[in-house]
Amino acid sequence: MTANRAIRRSSAVAIALLALVGSLVVAQSPAQQQDEEFARLVKEWTTRPEFLSPLVDHLPKVAGVPSPKDVLGHHIGAPKKLTYYGEAVNYYRALAAKSPRVKVMTIGKTDEGRDYVVVAVGSEDSVRNLDQYRAYLAQLADPRPLSDAQARDVIAKAKPIYHLMGGLHSAETGPPEMLMELAYRLATEDSPTIRQIRDNVIVTLTPVAEPDGRDRYVDWYYAYKVDETGEEDNVGGPPFWGKYILHDNNRDINYSQVTMRALLDWYLQWHPPIVHDLHESVPFMYTFSGQAPQNPTLDPILYGELPWFSNFEMAQMTKYGMPGVWTHAFVDMWSPGYYGFMASNHNGLLRMYETFGNGGANTMKRRIDRGGEEGPMRGSQTTREWYRPLPPYTEVDWSIRNNTNYMETGVLSALQLTAAFPKVVLENFYLKSRHSIDSGKTEAPYGYVVPAGQPDMTRVAFLINILRLQGIEVGRATTEVKLQEGTFPAGSFIVKRDQPYGRLAKILLEKQNFPDPNLRTYDDSAWTMGLMTHTEVKETADKAILQVPVESVSELKIAGTVTGDPAGSGGSWVILDNGSANLTTLRYRLKDLKVQAAEKAFKVGATEAPAGSLIVAAGQSGDVAARIKAAVEPLGLSAVAAGQLPDVRMHEVKVPRLAVYSTWGSTQEVGWVRYGFDKYEVAYDLIYKERVKQGRLHDSYDVIVVPNQGGSGKRIVFDIEPKKKPLAYKTSDRFKSFGMYGESDDITGGMGLAGVEELQKFAESGGVLLTLGTASYLPAEFGITRRIDAGRPSPQFYAPGPIVEAEILQPENPIFYGYSKKTIPVRYANGPLLRVPEEDRGRQVIMQFPGGDKAVLSGLMKGASEIQRRPAIVDVPTGSGRVILFATNPCYRWQNLGEFRMLFNAVLHYSQLTARAATSNEQRVTSNE
Ligand SMILES: [Zn+2]
């Protein structure tokens, strides 16, 4: 940019002139050539003059540097134009090729093989020295080696990184468009505001946080939505975004999905003090200020920074005359599981917008005041409030360019504030990091012990490795550990709180004490990792933990063990069931071998083998010993050789022909079950209404799982309301992303009553139908289980995902293999309140909720007495098969690992559930007389 200096000089004159004539906003450089067509079209595409701002009503033209239009063929915000991910990446690469102020970094691959990229924009100095600036931020992120004076020195040289993310939610189509224009503007514009931003701040952006979903959504838009005119003819979105989950990519607290994980890894290398996640929903723009309930462990500075930014944005945009910007009463600061919280969890600042969007790029009439609506949109958003001084209109024509104008003006205002106070942002980041370390030395708890020698160390590894991927330091004690809470063996895992992410460790491991039962929260109220994974974690108020000598753990791998030799073909291998979910994987890895399960605990030499332990006879064809070793060791399991087949009652564990049923309208929680099955290598077919309506289900399947979905039986049965024309989801040359994960000629209509009848026939003819969470309304409400009723709690009941006690009533049932305690923690899933006739309870209710406040282990349950003695799992014989209704959700996100085995056991021991229940029924009948 050789012309820069001249431009700078002349624009300085322009500023002075403008100031003289009294203009308040110097938003463009008169010395710079502007794109007149852009200005004209943007004005045309903006539906009212007040929906435009002086920050975005113009765009410079710079010879040699491509604007979005130069690459895409149209300006950002053009009606009926959405950009595919690949086109967006091409644009950023073209911009980076011509501008020394832009750099594109590839940070991973998506599930469907797309490059996952982050783009950096800043001054030439910033971009040339990115690694140096990254190193400064790393020093502030872990200031343990620094004195305050040294930290001040680093702050003097450093620049804040402000990270922006768009396109996490694929239906929220505006942010990925806006970010391209923003990048170009930041790289090229010479107005004083933009120059200050470019010089003082490094802007990085994730152009599309869920690239696979973006392309599928854009395909869907061009296939079905491009002619929509308003809310009346809205056909909704595609059945999938990314491979597994939709909105829940913003609830992936353990970073299971590959893109979520890639960005966390990038975050922990680059340490942006601010991460700003751009969403769409409420009118016209909501800028999050961190309302209650707030997590009290996070630094109080954060709660000052949040409204500092949002109020500045609101004031600026109101000054530009833009109505409808507000700062309060939507989403809260309780759960740490939202994607952008990677910043606040790591001593940075999380920011979030919701801008009004149409789910596409069409200009539409929108009615806003829908006060009666259920859910988070409930309540008026057009009233004047202290946090909404210039409210949105109740009816409006809204365009994607309006959406771009609002979001870009907001973001530029936030960047303006950051650029005006870059050192304040850096000081805050440093102090929040410092405070996290210091608070671990002065405030209990001082740390956590995860004791060595727990029966199932694979669950310990799951927990430790999630702490590690979050950047939390974990050590392994080199000696025995004596604390006021007890003595723990050498090798126990130690999480000390006096570390940069010590506060996050506390947030993830502690019991959640919800601050006020009268508050509501937007997502879960509890996530305590030890309870979710059924792993022992000990909190300590003993400062001595800070002095425990440890070796640092990078990643925990549990090496399995194979002990002894079965000595000939008459012997066998016993793989101990200590509760590991990996035992399921083992069965699949040995799927061609005959495997049996012990129905009671027994001894192999001196070793106690719990019920559920798997027995593999050595005499089977092939090198069984080598197969056992190859399966057991990497899975972290324990196998013991026995000289003969153990003398214990056992049954064969057949690999079932398994189907997972999904509606087309609600695939997300099915996606979590698919993810769980895939990770543990459980083979299944994903089936839809098309297969169910074909009938003869038992010819193809032994077990059908209906995951939590839809919220009611009716929604599962009737699903998406039919539209004027069919909505096909089938691959074609034009729409390549369709037909992945299933195909349909028309995704609407649901299985209908004919489908229900087929599910009933399936169970009656010997199949096992498993319904999870809210899917358990289906068999109860549609009469597949005639005698079971499903109710709903009272309107006063409120249970946003607490962790509660459940009581196992039939410990000998194979569903509970691997569970050594009778009372276990489960996540409350808001499934149906099931009612079983009293005379059937003893046989059919196999797990129940004790209920009451004392049984709430973490988080909030208001009205806990309403679930008292309610069934948590019911096993109902139906014809020659059975229906098993879980009121819990035993595969909730990638979180409640401790419950997974109940689902896996029901699948693997399907044949025995039927046989066993028949015998125990008889026994019951006799003992009841
Ligand atoms: Zn969203």
C-alpha cells in the first residue's frame, strides 16, 4: 500500500474540515475512492433509511484488492444470494493473496472433509508479526513467570485479538455473509475509525463455524426457500446441518465434534482476549450483557466488561438512529457449555449477538410481537424497557442487507471500543488470568483429587482428557497424598486450583449450586463431571494439595491387561465388567466370536469377576489369544484367563440387528445417540418413517432405539406438517449435500398411525423397542404399552437438566451390568412422568426416582417431590417382545457417560431381557402368593 501515507495525510485534512462543518461521524475517507454502485444498491436493499448506518453505507474501491463482489459477483446483502462455504473461503484466499493485511490459516478438517479456516485481518505490522503478537498474548494468558512490571511491559507491546465467529447455526445465514464485507472493509478502508481498529486490534474470524451445515443449508435454501415470502410459506430447514447435531453445536460442553475441537485447540494457541459469536433470532439486534444467573466463579471483571461493550454498541447504534438494539433479558451466564464461552472459561471475554434474520436471503414481512409464544422467544420484544430504549417495530419488511447493516455496525462499534482501549482490554485479560491463579491459593477449594485405582479407569481417562483438552493442568501424584479429606494412593490425579484455568476446573468439577430458584436459565443448570461420568472426584479445602509433587499428564491412556493363559482349548478368557463402556466396543471388535456374559459375580482364581463380565471360550477358531490381547489392551480393559469355562450362569451376548429411528424433523438428539454409538463402534442402521411404514420390522431388526426427540408422542408420530409440495432430501448433481445420513422423497408427514402399528407389531413379534427420554411418550400415549400412562409435571415444576438420584430396583437385570451401586446419579431428562399399575410395578419398574430435594445432587429442580417414586426405566413385556421406556436419556450429548452403559446393555443383552424376564415373572408370581 504505497499510497497509504498520502491518503493518510489528505484524510487528516478531511477530518478537520468535517469537524468544522459539524459532522459527528467521520465514517469514510473522502480521499479514498468509494464504490458508488455499492452505495446505491445497499440503499435500495435496506428496507428503511434508519436501518442503515454511516459505518456501512459505503465501501472503498481499492485497485488490486478484490471486494466480495469482485469474487462472488454480487455485493454482500444482495437479495436471494447466499454464499457456499467454498466460495467464501475462495474469497478470503483471494483477499489474502492481494492484501498484506489479511492471512488465512487452515486449522483442521470438517467431518465431511472441508478445510476449516480462521482468517486474520490487521495492519501490515500485525499480520507480518502475527507470531510475535501471539506470543505476547500467551504470556498474559499464563502470567505465572511474570512480575507485574514485566506484565506491563508485555501489555505495552501487545495487541488484543478480537475473534469473530459466524455460521455456527446454519439457519442463521447472515453472519457468514457480513464477515466477508467486514474483512474487506477492515483491510482497505482508510477512515480514522477503521485505521485505528487496524492499527490497534488484530481481528480474527471463523468465517463459518459449521461449514458442512452451511453448504447443506444453502443447498436447501436454493432448493426450497428462495421463493418464500414470509412466515406463512416458510418450509423450515433441512433435516441436518453438520453430520450429527444442529443447534447443540453450541452446547457441546466437552468439545466432542471435530470443528468444535479444532477451534478450541486454535483458541488455546492464540488466546484471543475477546471471542464474539454471531447468531440470529430476536429483532433487531440483541447484544448480550451477561445477565443472571451468573456463574460466580468467573472473574467479576468479566461482568463489568460485558455491559461495557453492549452498552457502547447500543449507544452508538441508537445515535445512528437504528431502532431495536437492546442489551438484556435473553440468555444468561450460568452454563459454561456454549461455544463462545471458550473465551470466558479461559479468562477472556465472551460476546454474543442475536440479529434479526429470515433464515435465508429473501426480503420478508415479519410480525414481531408474538407475546404468547412458548420457549425462549416468549414475551414481548417490542416494549420499551431500560435496556431497550428504542424498541424494534412490531411489523417490518426485513432484508438480509438490514441484517448485515446491523451486525456489521455493531461489530465495528465493538472494534472501535477495543481499538480505543486496547490496553484496558489487555490489562483485564492479564488480571483475570492472574486472579484465577491467585484465587486458587486463597480460596477453597484448593483443588481436586481423582483417586487412582478406581474400578473403571476408562471413565477416569474420559474425564481427565476433557480437562486436558480444555487446557487445564493435571498432575499425577508421585507419592501418597494425605489431605484433610483422606489419604489417596500415589498415582492419583491432582488438579491444583492455582493455575490459569483453575477457575474453569472448579466450574466443571464442582457441584452446581443454582443461586436462585426463581431464576430461569437458558440451558442446563448442572454438568458436574464426576456425577455425569460416575467417576470419583474429591474436592479439597486443604491447601496442602498445592504442594503435592506431581508429574504432568498430557493425555491419559489406560493400558488394558491380559493375565494368565487358559492352557488349552478347554479354557476361556474372562473380560471383567468394571463398568467401562468400552466393554461394548470389545463385543463389536470380537463380533465373529461367541461371547457369553456371566449373570452373577464369580471368582477366577483370586480375581472377582462382576456380573456382566464377558466370557470367551479359548477353543474357537482363529488365534483367540491374539484377538483378546489386541482388543483388550487398547480399550483399557482387564482380561483374566481361566483353565475352564467358569461355573456360573451365563447367556450368549449376540450382536443385535440394531436400528435407530429418527424423525426427519428432529434429528439432533438422535445425532447424539448416533455419535455415542459410532464412538463405541456399535453397528446400527439409521431408519426413518420410510422403513417403518414398509413393515416387517422384526425380519430386519432385533432392537429398535427411538432416541429422545420431538418432545411428545404426537410430534414423533406426525412430525413435520405436510407442505404444498413434497420436500425431498435426495442427492442430485445440483444438491450434493442432500441424501447424506438418509434419503426421503418427502420429509414431511411422519410415520403416522400406520407406523405406530408397525412398531407395535415389531415388539409383539419378539423385537425389543427402546424409547429414550421424551420418546417414551410414544408407546405410552399411542397404546403400544396399554397399561402405562405418561403424564407431565405441574406448571410450577422446573428442571433445567439437574443431576438427580435414581434407584436401581432390579440390580440383577442385565441393563445394570457394570453398576455396582444401587443408587446412581442421572441427568434429569424431562421425560414423561410414567405411571405403572401398582400390581405391575414390582416386575416392570426397574429403576425409579426417589425424588424430593435431597435427591437433587447438582443444579436446579423446582418441585422435586413431583417425581417421587416415579419410574425412571420401565420394562414392559409386549407379545413375545418388549418395550423398554427410559424416562431418562441414557445418551445425553457427550456428557453422561456414566449412563451410557444402560443403553448399551439393553442393546447387547436384548435376547436375555426377554428370556430372563419370563423366568423372573414366574418367580414373582409364586413369591407374591
Ligand atoms: Zn444461533
